[in-house]
Amino acid sequence: MNELTSAILTEGVSGRDWLGVRLPEFARGVVIRKDETGIFEGTASAEKDPRKSLHVEEVPVPRPGPGEALVAVMASSVNYNTVWSALFEPRPTFDFLERYGMLSAPAKRHDLPYHVLGSDLAGVVVRTGPGVNAWQPGDEVVAHCLSVELESADGHSDTMLDPEQRIWGFETNFGGLAEISLVKSNQLMPKPAHLTWEEAAASGLVNSTAYRQLVSRNGAGMKQGDNVLIWGASGGLGSYATQLALAGGATPVCVVSSERKAAVCRSMGAELVVDRSAEDYRFWKDSHTQDPKEWQRLGRRIRELTGGEDPDIVFEHPGRDTFGASVYVARKGGTVVTCASTTGYEHTYDNRYLWMSLKRIIGSHFANYREAWEANRLIAKGRIHPTLSEVYPLADTGQAVYDVHRNLHQGKVGVLCLAPEEGLGVRDEELRSRHLGAINRFRVPQEGTGTTTAPRVTP
């Protein structure tokens, strides 16, 4: 492994040279174990501790098959699907691996008693399988998390509609929270040259998801002048939605849960912010009954901020806690677009406000390759910036996932894999210098050190 890391950190190593670099038979990865799927039985979701279920272990390095590549992972990041995997909710991900394993002999490799997690990476291609022409060993890349087979006609207008569409590192094995990861070559994209490894690894899943959900014609199709209500606007997903709205000429209305998070949104350029904690919105009277008066109060507050206009688009991902309010506050003919349900999957809303006001609900899930490529291109051009707030070593991934589970973070939480320290991998210093403040927006200097990180957030 030292030979591999040394080659990555050495400038001028050619693709031919890479073929002479020996790969280890085993590498470290963050795994959950099949024999531990019942360890949280009887425990409420909020009380489950991912530090108990996540393990950093030496696992065999897979060989790339046709259309696949091995990537030496310099850095990765934590997404909410890693939280779900670690909690074994809503179902153990080994169910996904078993189903995938029945598809073909190559897919059978994924059905293992351990699951290497992670749906983001930034690193270097070290080997490619037969039929891979666009990428060579030595290429610096990031990966998006869409895994498709494309043997059905259904996926050929939008690959997200492929019946065998899966999320890499969640519904497949060999994910990005590892020293070496296996991906399909059509997951790869160029690493933004002005970013460090950990910064580049932070954006793939959430930025692509937000792009499809908000900008793409497969999502809300946002246009200039739209008012966009964004729940969790300083979080991993919402922070990219806020930037995309601003970059696209829309007006974000940012909903956050603290004044510090409100300040982060304002630093991105958002002017309209709702601090739901300070204003004490309670959309549920109890666990079974919503309070429409609170929906109405939120609607009035939004109109105060926008000069009397309702949201054209509501950017939804909390789910159960907020969905009734989202449907209510969207303007007549407006759109609620949802990509997740982090507070619960069973949504309840008053359908009168949907059908009588001609509103639409759109389901949006990750992004196709083209959408992911366009989202990454915005990062590479310095139009959208990573929202990295804190970085952990691979050995402490359990704590990183715990932080995300307990909402102790802002933006994205990164993980160093093979990178020995932060700050490596920058190739375009000039572009970086122009955007350094925005790149570090979610981080603050730590006294007495040369590094930046974000303070813990009280949930």
C-alpha cells in the first residue's frame, strides 16, 4: 500500500508506469457485517449508534471485470445512505447485495458477508478491465454513484430508469469508503483540478442529486426568477441546492434550524432565511396529527420574505415531518420535488391543496451520467463549490457517520482514505486562489493550527 500511495504522490508517473505499481491483495475498507444485522433490534432509530456497526477491516481487493476500473481512493465522504446502511434501515443492505448477486456471475462478487460502504470518492485509476477506453491508469477522477446494466430499453432515454439501476456503495459492494474501490468506468468523471482530494470527494452524490432534482428537466426544471423553498439549506444536500438556485437566477428561501446555519446560507448569497427553531414551527401536534395552522404560518412567513409570492418549487428531502407543509406552501401550479425521507417515509398531506391548486409532486433519485457530468462541470469551473466542513481519517469513519446521524455537522463530512493528510491534490492553484473563500466557507480556522474545520453543531 505504501508503494501505491507513493506513486500517487509522485508527479510525472505515466500510465505505463502505473502498470508496474504492485497492487496489494488486501486493503482497508469501512464495512458492516452480515452477522450483525440484528444488533440494534428493539432500539429506536435516533438511539442507534453507527460506531457500533461500522468496522475498518482489511478486505480482499477485487479484480476489475469488463467495463470496470479499480480506483485508489484518496478521499471519500459520508452521505445519508451510509447512515441508513450502518443502522440497517429501512432494511439491511445485504438484501440488496443478495438480489444483485442473482443477476449474473460478475454481480455475484458483490454478495459477500461484509459490505464495503461509501458512495463518493476522489482518487486515481490504477487498473481497468476489458473494454475500458476512456480512462487509463493514472487518471485523477471522482466517481458518481449510479450503477446501471443498460440491457433493457427502459434505461436508454434516462439511465435512472434502468430496471437494474443501483446506488454504488449502498446497493452494491466495494464502495468509496476504502483504500481501493471498484467502479464501472461510466461512473468516472475528471477530478476538479483546483480542489484537494477531500474537497473533490465531497460533492459527487449530493451535487448531482440536487442538480437533477432542481435544474434538470427530469426534476423541477428551475428557471430564472423562481422562488425555491429549500429545507435544510445548509446541510449536505441543501447547501448545493442553495448554490444552484443562486447560480441559476432563482431566489432560494432557506429553511434552517439554527442562527449559525442561517449565517452560512447568507454567506452563500441567500438573503431569505427561515430559522424554524427560532420561530418554533411545530407541524405536528402529536405523532399522529398535523397542524395546518402551522402550515399557514409558514406560508405567511414565506410571503413576507418574497414580497407576497409563494414558492414555485419546494426542494423536499426531510419527508414525513415537513411534507404536509411543503404541499401546502407551494404556489398554485407549483412543484414539490422530493429525493429522500430522512425523517420518515410515510408522508401525509391534505390532497385538496394538491389537486385543487394544480400542484405537482415529482420523485427524483440521484442523477444520470449526463446530469452528474454537468453538475461536476460546474464544480470544475468554480461555479459551485464543495461544502466540506470537517474531515476524519478512515479509522474514525464511525464517528463521522455518527455526526451526520445526529445532525452534529454542516455541509459535508469528508474522510481521508489513502491521502496521508489534508490539502493534497491541487493542480490549478490560480483557479483555487480565486475561489478560496467560497471553498472554505463551511470551515473556520482552528486556533494555533494551519487547518480549518467546522465547530460541532448542537442538534
